Amino acid sequence: MAEPMVCVDDFERFAFQVLPRNALDYYRSGANDQSTLKDNVAAFKRWKLAPRVLRDVSCLDLSTTILGHQISFPVCVAATAMQCMAHPHGEVATAQAAQTMGTAFTLSTFATSTLEGIAEDAPQVLRFFQLFIYKNRDITRQLVRRAERAGFSAVCLTVDVPCFGKRLADDRNKFKLPPHLKLANFEGIDFKSSGVGSAKEGSGLDEYGASLDPSLTWKDIDFLKSITNLPIILKGILTAEDALLAVDAGVAAIIVSNHGARQLDTVPATIDVLPEIVAAVKDRCEVYMDGGVRLGTDVFKALVLGAKAVFIGRPALYGLTYNGAKGVESVLRLLQREFASAMALSGCASVSDIQPCMLRHQTTFPAKL
């Protein structure tokens, strides 16, 4: 009889056992020595909860809003690429799980399902489209127009990829998509191809990385604003300085993110830089975060530090591997229950009850001799 899946780590262990090495290493790996990958998770443990007691928590309300849309709880699904390597239904299944759970789903540019397929098979999900700006601006224009027509509610521009980070596992594996899969949103576009073949050296994705525009500046936010009226989210902000520039550029939200530790190794864990970014922004735009969220207490800590919501990537992929849409739903429901428990045990009946005094960094406690 199969063991019950009672935490996110259970789904991860299952995925590690069944995914082909090519796909598993692509999903799980970080850049270089992967020190930031480990620290994204470990950093949450350095923040200690300070619960309040004797507060009525008999009726919990986990809901919140992002960009004016209500979601059932503040855990959304991040953009992760090529999900059909994890399950035949791929991104469609993940979107359907987010729809069932009443939260937001982000489709990667490097998806193995189309924008239109998400709209058709998960028509009620709040959906964002993760975007790169290419040297050939017409590719970006075409993708944005399709996102608009398919009812996506925001464009999530990734800003930390002037080139791909060095991921040793992908280099060793000479990563490539299985031959039956394609990068679905590039079919029919005047682009190199919709397949990812293995390279002589490194990852097969390198040919796509070469098509991204490394000359981007803050002025290119104006270009994106000129081709869409959708709200713009900037993903990949790690400093207060860049957060202020993002606000000045007129974006609707930022995601404090180190790209799942897949770009530049030894940058800080996202939870550790979240407070300074929230303080810099001062409610001038919404702030979200991703990276290392594995527990409901992680979600709670991020909200104490000022995030409006968190986004999860790998946990959703591991749920997808386990059981398609039902598996992703199970992961989201598990985090929802854990978050509800963290709220109740900290004395919060609603998200608005979460206060800065409910969290302390371990360095604030006196050292024991």
C-alpha cells in the first residue's frame, strides 16, 4: 500500500524516484554549486514565529487579492518550463488544479502547452503569462497579443535572464526535450524551431538563450507598455534599488525572485531580501516572492515580511508528476491547510491580522554562552 503524501517533501521524493534523469535534473537543479538553491529553503528556518494567543480564530478567512483579483489563499503557481516532461497533460493540468483551488497560474514562455489550450481547458483560472523580450521584437509582440486574446490577466516579465545561468546537471546531460514534445507557443512563429535538441556542449536550451536580448534596460519596460494594456509584473528583483526603479517604471507588481536559484549562484535567499524590498516600495506596487516555499509556515512568514502572495514552482511540478491535476491540487491543498494552521496558531483569523511583530530573525535572540 502506498504511503500517504502528507507534506511537500513526500511529493518531491516520489518525483525523484520516477522522473527520467534528463527531466529530473532540469527541474531540480540550480546554478553552479547550488548554494543559493539550498539557502532558499534553509533561510525560512532562520526566521522564528512569535505567535499571539487568546485571539478568536474560530472562523478563518485565508483569502486575499492580487492585482484586484480575489484568490482563495495567498499561494499561486509560478511559471515553470516544459511541464509535459512531468505529466502528459503538463501545464493544462497545473492550470486546472489552480482553477479548482481558486488561485493564480502562470504559464511559462517555454511551455509545452499553448496559451490557447490553457484558455480552453482552464477557462476560469486567473492566469498570467511569463514573458521574455527577444532580439526579434516581433516574437514578443506576437506572444503578447496571443496572451491578450486568450484572456490572460497580466504579463510577467522575467528580468534576470540576459543569458541562462550555468546549470551543471543540464550540461552533463546535454539537456533536450523528449522528441514527442515541443515548445508549443513557438510553433507557427518565425523562430528557430519549437523543439529543443541536444547541444554539442551544454544544454539544448542554449540556442533559445541566444535569442534573448541581453541589451535590455529599464527603457524597455516602456516598449512592453506600448504593446499591451495588461498589468506588468517584473519577476527577478533582488535589491531595493531595482525595486524602486520598477516602481518608477510603472509596473503593477514585482516578484522578489532569484529564479529558483537557477541563474546566479550565491545571491541571497529571497525571503532574506524581501523585507528591504517591501520597505523600499512602500505600497506603491504589490510585492510577491518565490523561492524555497515548502511549508504553510513559509507562506505565513513571507506575508509577515510584507509579501502579498507567494508563488511555488518545483512543488507544483512534483505534484504534477505524482498525479497530474489531482497531484498539483493535493500540493496546493496541503499548503492551504498548513497555512490555515499557521494562521490559527499565530492568532490570525484573516490575512489582514498578520502583523510584523509575529516574526523575528534568529540573530535577534541573545547568544547562549
